[in-house]
Amino acid sequence: MTKRTIIPFGPQHPVLPEPIHLDLVLEDETVVEAIPSIGFIHRGLEKLVEKKDFLDFVYVAERICGICSFIHGMTYCIAIEEIMKIKIPERAEYLRVVWSELSRMHSHLLWLGLMADSLGFESLFMHSWRMREKILDIIEDTTGGRVIFGSAKIGGVRKDIDDATLKAIVKNLKSYRKELKEITDVFIKDPSVMHRLVGVGTLKKEDAYELGVVGPVLRASGWQSDTRKLGYAAYKNINFEPVTEKAGDSYARCSVRIKELFQSIDIIDQAVSKIPAGPIEIKVTGTPDGEFFARTEQPRGEVIYHAKAYGTRFLQRLRVRTPTFANIPGLLKMLPGSNLADVPVLVLTIDPCISCTER
Amino acid sequence: MMEEQKRIDIKPDELPAKVSEMHSSGYRLVQIDCSGTGAIEINYSFDKGYSFVNLKLTIPSVDTEVPSVSAIYRNAFLYENEMNDLFGVKVKNISIDYKGNFYRTTVKRPFNPEAQS
């Protein structure tokens, strides 16, 4: 029997922006088992609902993650709005879609850059992040923030975007298509990139479902599942089909995210063409009494906010199940059989956000 | 209303059978969570084709042992370890049991002060 070695991977590692630890059991250079450890930065933000007014907690929810901050805030708002049976203005629903898709675009571009960096392809990393800057500029112009938007609120949104600016955003995004295609084509067609991704870390269709993985990881294994199809915000009025791939390998996960970049431009285009005039928020009175599981699609997949309230200004419980938490079992399935050198790339293909996971 | 959410109350001894039923019906386990400080409410949530079903189990205190469902749904071990570390809920026969070391919190069972003693 080949001698087994255990190699600790993380929580500090050059490719990991955030701390996750894996004990990798190896036979020669091949991984045979991986045991994860998280909890290095557990913040206990969920516990704060017991001390923060339910209206103010949106600020905390947005700070759960520095990448999909808007969607966190929005999902919390949806949970409370569903409990309180609040119907927000239609214009606010469309604005939520626009900011959600901009979040998805900057997150996927961030991921593409990190992926290129993990492959040692530094120029591709810089080009990906150069494009991300353009999306961040749009976010900054429309919200005043680049990381924390501060635009979600219970009862609607805090800020409007005038119609001329919305049209200019669509025009700019469409003009980025050519550059985006040039950059993403390198991920799709370059032999040196393909060599590191094709056939690496395959997650079979049945395993993906069985292990409860979500988002691009699930769709890359052939499942047409996207929480946006639930129709929250204005997604019920948007025509789109979830992007899927069949192979379930690292290349498929990369392809799904690339196609979703372009899909987000189409969704924003549709939203801008359909957005009605009108108010962006309604006044919220009373306190929540009840519970709801709000589900939305973050760039990394389905997030669930379970809010439970008993008619006071403080919730009794808020539980956030983040997509990275759901994707860890999938990662543990992908790793056995892979080469030690591929482990950093494989970990990145689930687009781990430990900040969310440790909430 | 965004979506219909079906909720079913269950008893501890019904848990494995009900979860097996969900599994054989093709539902995926989307999350397990806990709430409460005295009596503990545990929610097992499932999804199939955007249809959300929640099994709600209430136990009188954290001293009541709950059977693990990790043999039925392999991803359940993460949620079950989390319940143990944050609330002190005792889950029996978890496939990968971290025995209280999943989260490195300075305060043990931080979400349930009654379970700290």
C-alpha cells in the first residue's frame, strides 16, 4: 500500500483570499480524501438581530459579504417584506434587478481574475479586473458605494436611477461586450488555461444534486436550477433561462460564469426597457410577526434567509445559509483523485466566499 | 407572496422516516437551522423544482438527542455540526462529527446561553 501523507492546506495560502482549511490525505501526489475546517473568522452577525431594530439590520446584512453585499441586503428585505405582507413599488423591483445583476457581473469578473491569478496568468488577471473596475464605476455612480451599496431598504430601495442614466448604463454595458468576449475567449480557448481546467474536478450530475450544491457549480453539472426563476423582485417579468453545462468539470464551471456575464447584460437591458415610472419605496409601519425563508440567487448560488419575528422591533432569529456553505460538500467530492497541484484551482472553482460562510 | 412554502410539524422519532421520504421523492436538502433558547426548533428545508418544503421539529431542550440525517443526505453533516457548535443541540451519529470544533468560537454554544452551563 502506498504511504499516505496528510498535508494541511490553508487557512493561509497564496491563492486563498479568505481562510478555509483542508486536511488533504495524499497517496503520492494524488488526493484521496479531504477534511474541511472552517470557523476561523466566525462573526456571529446573525445574533445581532436580537439587538438591532429590524429596519436597521439591513446595514448588517449588507456587510455579511463584501462582494454580493446588495443581494444580502435585498434578501433580508424580502424576508421581512414577506412576513409583513408589504408589496414594494414596481420601479423598486426593477432597480433591485439592475443592482443584483451588476453585483453578479463584478463578482464573476473578480472570480475570473482570481482564477487567472491561480493559474499564473497575470495579464489575464489584470484584464479581468480592469473590466470589473468598469462595473464598479457604474455601481459607484448609481449608489455612491463600490462595495457596500446601501441602496436596499425594507419597502423598496433608497436611491433611484433616472431613465437617462439607466439607458447610458445599458449602452456602456453593450459596448463592453467586445472587450469581455476578448478576455473570456482566453479562458475558453487558450490551451494553457484549458489544460488546467478541462476534466479537472468533475462533479457528476447526480452527485451535484445529492450533495445540495448550488449556483454555477450545480448548473455546470447539468442542472437547470436558478433561484431567480422563483420570480422575486422583477425577475418574474424577465425572460431568461438558466445557463447550464454538462461536463461538471472546472472548465464547465468557468464557462457557466462567463455565459452568465453576458446574460446579466441582457437582463439589465430587459429591466431598463420595462422599468415603469413611479415611487421607489413605501412607508413601512408596524412590526413583523411570523417567519419566512427568503431565497435569492447570488453570484455563487442560492442564499436563504430564515427570519423569525414575534411582533417586536427585534427578530427572534435570523439564519443565513450562504451558497459557499452549501458548496463545501461538492468540493469534498471533487478533490479525491485530483493532483495536489490542482487543489488551489479546484477550491477556486466553487468561488468560495468564507466571509459569507462565517457570517 | 414570492413562493408557497409548505411546512410540516414532525416529532423526533418521525425524523429519519420523513427525511428518507423526502430523499426518495427526489428533494434536495437545502438547509437545516435552529432557533430558540429553551425549547429548540429545528427546520429541515427541502427543494424540488422550486417547490419548498420545510419539516419543523421541536425538542424540549438541547438535552434531547436528535438523530443525524447525514446517512440519508451526505451534506447534512455540516448543518448538524453547526447546530451543535452554536446551539448545543446533541446530534447522534453524524457522519463526520467535529465534536464541537467546527466553529472556533471563544464562547461555547454562543447562540444558546442556556446550553453553556
